Amino acid sequence: MSVLGPHFRIVLENRLGQTISTAGGLIVRMRGWKFDIAGQMSFQTPWTTILNLSTVPLGSPVSLTNLSFLVSNVVENLTTGFIGAEFEVTVLAPASSNGEITVYLDRSVDGGSTWNDSGIAQIIGYIPVTTAGTRRITIHI
């Protein structure tokens, strides 16, 4: 059984008080893990970018306004069978930012057809921001 579920995605909520409009201003990378035949934890290599503002997923918006959500590519976990994952979330906060980026793990139980409403998936992290600059968090599930 996986804590990730058969289909999942990462959702980011912008609560910085500012619009993030820099290409690459929000990035989520992941690497799944499972146990190998010897019972050792085995990590996926290399890291996979599942969200990058302006480029991933295809057709991603070029900006994220305050109090808005951005979703990653859907990760299909039926064939990979990852038990858990590490997520690296990076934000390039614009000037006068003061707030946080909320990170959600959103699961679908019907093959990716339906998802939770925005803001009510499982919160797995926060990135507090009080000034402009790059902030990064690694979340291990």
C-alpha cells in the first residue's frame, strides 16, 4: 500500500500577497521510493520535475496570482509502485512578498478523473516568505 495513492499530484497555493510571474518561479521536483528485493529503501533517479511555472505541465500559466492554486502533472503510481516520495518545492518570491506557499498532496481514487476541490487536499508543507528571494523546502513522505 502506498501513502501516495495510485494517482496523485501536488497543488501549490500562493498566499504571498503578490503575483508570482517569473518563469520557473515555482518548481516541484520529486523522486519516489520503494523497497528493493533486499529490503533496502531504493530512490528513483533522477529527480523528475512535475511542476515548473510557465512550462510544466504543458500549458501551465505564466503567472500565479495571490490566493490562487497551481497543480502539477498527474503522477501515475500504479506501475511504478512507489511507497513514498521526496518532494523539493522551490519558490522565487517577488518583492514585497509576505506570507506563504501552501503545499498539498492531492489524490484521485478514480484514475485521475476527479480531484479534491482547491484548498482541501492534504497539506504536506508550507514555505514561509517574508521578503523577495528563493526559498526551498524538501518534504519526505
